[in-house]
Amino acid sequence: MNSQTTITSTSKKQSTPLPWGQWSIRSIALSYLAVLLIIPLLVILQDGFREGLAEFWRQVTLPIAWHALQLTLWTAAVMTVINTIMGTLTAFVLVRYRFPGKTILNGIIDLPLAIPTLVTGVMLVILFGPQEALGSWLKEQFDFSVIFAPPGIILALLFLTFPFVVRSVQPVLMELDRAQERAAATLGAEGWTIFRRIILPPLTLPVITGALLSFARAIGEFGSIVIVAGNIPFRSLTAAVYVLGEVESENRLGASAVSIVMVAIAFSLLMFADYLRKRSKSSKRETI
Amino acid sequence: MSATNSAHTTLAKVQSPLTDWVDRNKGKLTGGILIMLVVGYVAFLILTPIAALVFGAFEKGFGGILSSLNDPDIFRAFWNTLWISLVVVIIHTIFGTLVAWVFVRHRFPGRDLINGLVDMPFAVSPVVAGYMLLLLFGRNGMLAPVLQSLGIQVAFALPGMVLATLFVTMPFMIRELIPVLEAFDTRQERAAATLGANAWQTFWRVTFPSLRWGMIYGVTLTFARALGEFGAVFVIGGGVQGRTETATLFIFRALDGRQHIAAYSAALVLGLFSLILVLGSDWIRRKGHR
């Protein structure tokens, strides 16, 4: 339908129809994507599997690599749980309550998108570094270290993924019809029951989408983590930092194998988030 | 029986004026607690680290910042960052518009899959992005013989770093423009065409003006992301001091060499730069929509 209208409009413009103009635009756009996106992704697949599946698996399950992947996944998971709860709560407070400084708070949510992740890492080192006041106090009093340890990774990830859940939940919450809540309140439902039974169900999809995006983004994070966590094997070495180490020591197979695992995780998460988004769009259309 | 019961309730009422007050003000109270929780979380997670960076940079006063920033390496590094970001923004503005156009107006097999792939750079690790380019353009890379015979150096040089930044910033322009193009009413274009405008005039005079705000935001996001890119340019560029060192790579090297004030000051300048960029475009957008 759409392409038809463009074709008819071009044929109206000039006496000669110009399908070749549309074709050249399409081929330029697609070759741009192919060169920048698809070819690099295919190259890494080819490189990781060039010695066969067994060798690929051996590289992935090398103790250091395996531990790095596990650390990446569990720190990302902890971050996602905290971020999902606090992000939903933040969106709820921003939509439902009026308080002084609300506009400022709303603006601060997007700050992590504007700050380079490496700078985020530097900030956390200044706060919690072993030579800094707060860092050494935590170490002495509680034997708790943030820097060069998993808590630093989780903090850095929380910082940079904070906007994702908030910005995914906020618009849906704004559009929510409040008549149902009032009806539930008239029928004697308490605040928490109303939240759980009336408000939460339509938020499920955007909350999950935001959580998936934060998790996917966290898997590949490098700039802040390399500053905050360093590269101590079996302690603070994440998958991205491991790949860098293998590239530098010219272990191509190991670098490619772990890279493929990371790309595969990211790809399946994004596809799933995309599927959920489409589903929520079509269900909205049905209700309307 | 009834007497003891009423006595019991009055007793309970007298005993706990606090719970009574809580009962009456339940809505307000939960609201207050939730607001404090969120404000506290944001202050701890986002504002405290930012404040720490400002204090860290000013540890030796304003003079300390100025003297540590007065280093030819820093100028070179910021120059590289700016130059790479500008080239990336120009390329993505042109080709990103084309890609968004094709996704919205054309139907072809594989469109959904490719549309999904556009988001990949958002989740692919920058290190992996740089490494992919190294596999293609590096010393033992697939394209090494071709590049050598042509005498072009991509890896460990600025062209490779531009490519890496292009990969990492791919989704922003396209994702900003697709919804704008989808909302655009094509009847305006047809009307222009009926009035005798050619394809280019129709695009430039009719379609482009309505894309403008989406484009400004796309440019801002691309620019901010390009300024802060680290992992990908590190892997493909190598971070050679004074040559392929960008602002982020300088900060990394300064931290490694324990030049703390220089690292913090450069981080502050870079952070301020992208902050002004994002706030500025927000301001322009709000002014333009009014």
C-alpha cells in the first residue's frame, strides 16, 4: 500500500516512472547496513567456529572465560532485579505524585545517557576507591570493597541502565485509565491490593521490556567496568574485559568464541524485547 | 459482653493516637515514603558520583585543573574525539535518514530481521565491535591484502576508529527518525508532486522540515555517544599517545599512570561537553515546539 502510493506519486511527478530511484535508495541503505553491521557480525561467527564446534566450546569453558561469563551474567541479573523494582517505583512516583523538584528529578533520569560510561567509572572510583575516604572506611569497618569487586560492577551497571525501565514504564502509566482504580477503591480495595491487581497487570509488558533492555545493555558494558573492576581473573574480570585481554594476547579463537556467546545472548534478548513490544502494540489496538 | 467490647475499643483508641493518625493519613504517608525512597535512590546512585567527580577534579583548586589540562596530548586527544564524532554524525545523518526512509516506505523480504539487527550495536559490547573490525582490517585481517595493495591503513588509525564509532552509534538516528516518518502524512508529498515539484524539491521542502526535530535529537544522541566511546576505539585504534588517542583513551591512560587530577579534569570536561550538548538540544526542541 505504502510503496504503491510512492510509486504512483513519482509517476505523477514526471512523465517517466522512476522505480530505479527508489531502487537505488533501497540498495544504498541496505548496503550501508550490510557493510557496517551484517558483515562484521558474520565475520566474527566465521572466526569463532573456524576450528569446529568442539574447539569453540573448549574456549568458552576455559575456567577463566567461564568464570568471566558467569560473573557478567550474575552481576547483570542482580542489577536487573534492583533496577526493575526501583525503575518502576520511580516511574510511579513521577506520574502519580506532585512534589517540589519533580521536573528536576525527571531530568536527572536521563543524565546517565549523556555521561560517557568511562566517566561513570571514574566517578565511582573517586567515591569508593581504596585510597578515598569512603572506600577505605567501608573497607576498615565492614571489610566491604566496592572497587575491583562485584559491587562496583553492579553499581556502575545500575547507574547507566537507570533510564531504561523508567522510560519504558512511564508512558504506559500515564495513559492508564484511573476509573478502574477508583472503582476498586469504592469496592473496598486497599492501596496495595489496587496496585497489585489493577495497576501492575498492564505494566507487566513495559516492565519486562525495560528489564530485558537493561540486561542486554549490561552484558556488553566495558568502559565503566574496566575502570571500576579492573581485570582480576576469578574475581572481577567480566566477559568484555576478558575479550580485550585475549585480543591483546592474540588468542583469536578465545576472543571470538566468548564474543559469539555475548552477541548471541544480546541478540536473543533484543529479539524477545522486540517481540514483546509488538505484542503489546497489537493488544492495545485490539482493545481500542 | 457489649459493655466490655466498647470499653475495649475506647481503650484501644486512647492507647494509640499514632496508629489512628497513621490510619487517617495512610495515602499521604505512603506517598511521602515512596517519594523519599525514589529521591534518595536517585541522589545516591546518580548525584553523589557526579558530585564526587567535581570535587575530585577541584582537589587542587581551579589552577590545578588548568595546569593539568595544559598538555598537548589532551588537546590532541580532544581534537581526535571531536573530529571522529563530527564525521560520524554527518555520515549517520545522511545514511540514517535513507535507512529510516527505506524501513518506513518500502516492503521487502527480510525487512523485519534487518530492522531488528539495527538495534544490535546497542547490546553488542564495544570491545566486540572493535574486535570485529580488527578481524576485517587488522594486520592478519581478512581484508589485509586488499588494504595493503591499496596502501590504506584502517586499523590503528583514524579511519578504523571512525568505523568503530559508526557501528556503536548506528541505532540512534534511525530509531529517532522511524516514528517521525511513520507519523508523517504522505498526502502532503502527493500534493507537492501534483503542484509540479520534483522528487528532490518534495523531499527538501515538504518531508525534511517535519523530520527536523527528530533529526536534531538523533544528531545529539549520536554525538553524545560518539564523544564517550571507549571500548571500540581502544581495540581498533590502540590508543597510541598523541596519534590515535581520543579523550576517553587519554583519561584511561592518565588513570593508569596515576595522574589523577588530569584524569578527573578531562573526565569532567568530557562529561560537561556531552551534558551541554544534550541539554542544549532539549532546549532547542522545546523552543521549536512552542
